Amino acid sequence: MTEERRYLGVVETDGEWLAVAFAADGFDHADVFPEIGSVWARYEEIAESILVDVPIGLREAGDGPRPADAAARAVLGPRAEAVVDPPVREAARKRRYPAAARVMERKTGRELSRPAFERSDAIVALDDLLQEVSAARPVFVEADPEVCFRAFAGTTLEEDPDTAAGYAERMRALATFDRDAPPVVQEAAEATAGHAVSVRDVLDAVALGYTARPGPGSLRRLPADPPTDPTGLPLGTVYRAETPLEEA
């Protein structure tokens, strides 16, 4: 018998990867993995889609932001600053910030932020997987949790997710989408015992899981028709909503 398909939300958290898995009819389980390759090894036979909070399509050069990042900022309003422009592909592979910053300046004419550099290991790990395993390409999809929360809430969010007010705001957004979201968040959080996973990471992974699984609305992209990077990966991010998000 063929195992039922799964829809996953995955976030990178302090060197580990939290996966929240849904079946078509609801939450299934959550688990923490040491690397993104382990996520793929566990779910490659049953994953319909894996939404991940790590940039997928990467610039090689150019003086502007990726289309996904520009489009996300446009709909987030007060939370636009949450979007971090990732390093270009060569810069992401530099082990030290000064070297990465020099490559970024040479390739784009722009500065490389520290938060962007700190995501380099996760970006490279996922990029290497997608370059080496062609079967993974249609399954892994980039999704920004803040855009997903924005879509669920039906309005822009105001609060930082690391604050109590931000937690409450995002829980309301999830409950607006699915009234059973609070126990789902609790079960996902309980599954992280023994790992240094933050409450914010759990909320983000749950939001991506809800976005991935079939449900109200349609899976939409920002921008609506994204270009691809030089390796053929899309420069877009996804969310779920009844109608397209409008600029804030």
C-alpha cells in the first residue's frame, strides 16, 4: 500500500532543521533533523511538497534584490524589515564574513549584512542538495513565514515575533486560518524536546506546514511569475490565500 502523501513546513534553527508534517486531513507529526539531507532522506518517497524558510534561487551577480525579497517587502508593510537579502551564491560559500562581504561588493555593489551571512550555512546546504539531487527540485519550495502569517491574518502584522505580543499576533493569524491551530502548535513544540528550538521557529514551521497542505485558498507566488536563477531555480516565494496579496 502506498503511504499517504505529506506536506511539510521546514525551518532551519541553530544548525538543526525542524520539520512539521501534515497529511491532507491535518497535522501528522513534527521532528528535528541534524541536516537538510536528513529531511530529504526521511520524506523523499512521501513528500508532496516541502516549504522551507531558506532562500532557494540565488543571484550570481546584479545590483538589486531577488524578486522574491522585493515582492515580500512590498506586502509586509511594518514587517518589511524582516526580509533579509541573501548573499550571492559565491559569497554564501565563503567561510568568513570579510571574504563574503568582499565578494558581495564585487558582484553586486551592495553590502552584505551580518544576518544574511549568518544564514550562509543553511543556504549552501539547501543549494547543494538541489544542485545534486534533481528529484528534490520540484519538492522544495521557498516560503517566508512572515508572508504566510500575513496571508493567514488577512492584514499586515505589527509586532516582532520574538515578543509576547508578536507570539499572540501570529497565534491569532494561525487560528484565523484553522481553529485547531493552537493544539497543533503545542504538539509540534512538544516534539522538539531536547533540542534548542525556539517558540518562534515552531510557529514558523507550523505556518509553512499549513501553507503547504491542501486547505482554504490557493498556493500563490510572489512575484506571481518569478524568473529563475542561472541554475534554473525559481526566484520566488509562496503563500496560501483566497486572493493575491496586495502591496501594503
